[in-house]
Amino acid sequence: MRVYRGEFETPAADREPTADLLASAADGVPAVRVTAPPRQVAFGRRDGRESGFEAAKRAAEAAGFPPLERDVGGRAVAYTGSTLSFGVAVPTGDGRGSIDSRYETATETLRDALRDLGADVVRGEPRAAFCPGDHSLRVAGGERTADGAATEGAERVGGGGKVAGLAQRVRADAALVAGVLVVSAADPEPIARVTAPVYDALDVPFDPESVGSVADAGGPDDPEAVARAVEAAFVEGPWGDGERETVRVDGADA
């Protein structure tokens, strides 16, 4: 598996390696990149069709988060500069899996990597979470039934704050499963602060208390350590063979 590494100063420049990941997968070599992109709000394709899109971009700018449009699905996601972004590109066609199977593989790989770091995370998300979707991870615990009684054990919607959300972009020759991962306990507050006015402009429900972090789940409060662990999990997982070819995308030494 090719492992792409490198940091960029601007959100636009940080997007460019996505094309390299997809090109690698199209040539038959899966690729992964896990990084902390520059401060921004990354809007999904669906956001661009909303009547409040321009107002949402202005709200992001006003909060000090440059707006950027991304190619995968999902709703707007805020990155603080320490929030992680991950992308895994794999070949498609010839019986290499469906959209659902890729989501399943990526979600399980990410969940298991975080659990190995000591983070108690489960699948699902709280109500009115950022980037709402079916493929998310949240801090375990806190599930409640309709009458307020606590539940135990099940991986289900509700409970602790959202830690990760995944989206997917599919081409004829390659697919990219990408997502956001909130690591530091310092990140939920600024993420909630910018997401609230952005989602209000887009008319998307959002609860500021729905944002969690790996640290909240008992894992490390260290984005770099978590990034390298997630990277290794994908290299050693179903899409990798345990071997890696490291590629620098910013011109620095590997």
C-alpha cells in the first residue's frame, strides 16, 4: 500500500494529493493518507445545492475558518488544524466490493485502530451531529431509551459525542473512502462554535454537545500518534498487505 505523507499551508494545496491517491488505486495499488489539514470548513457536494450555501460560507469565514468545497459526499466538516482527515483509495471493478462493503471495511478498521489505542468508541452517532450519516463512530456509553432509562452494550445511535464520520467518492476505476477524526479534547468546542452558524445557514439540525473526541473516549490526546496508528491499521488491514511505500507529497524527505 502506498502511504502518502506531507503537510500543506493552505486548504486548497492540501486537497491536491487526493488525485494521487486515486491515481495509485486506479493503477491497482491501494493508497492511504492521514493528516491534520489546515484550519477550514470543508463543504460537501450536497451543501452546494442548498439555498443557504453562500451564507454558510460567509459564516465559516466570519468564524475564522476558510471555506472549501470537497468532492466526496457528506455535509460540512470543520477542521481546526489538529483535527485529522483520512483518505483510503482502493481499486474498483472486477468484484472488488460495493459501496456498502467499502464503508463497512473502513469503519471497522478505524474503530478497531482507535480501540487498540484505548478509546472506547462504537458505531453510530448522537442526534443532530456534524456531517450526519450512517457511517460514524462515537464515544461509547450514555445510550438512553425513550423513557430516559439507560441501555447497555449495544452499538446504536445516541449516547456520547461523535468522533468520526465517513464519506465516499466512487469512479469507474477507483474509490476513495474519506473522513474526519476528532482527536484532541480541545477540538470539540471550536468545531461546535463554527458548525452551529454554518448548519443554521444550511438548515441542518446541529447540537453543539454532539461533538466528541478520541481523548473523550479514553484514547490519546495526540493527533500525530493517532494519525500514525490509523495509517498503520489500513496498511495492515484488508486493503493492505502489511507492506508500505511511503511517498512525500510536499517535497520533504520521507
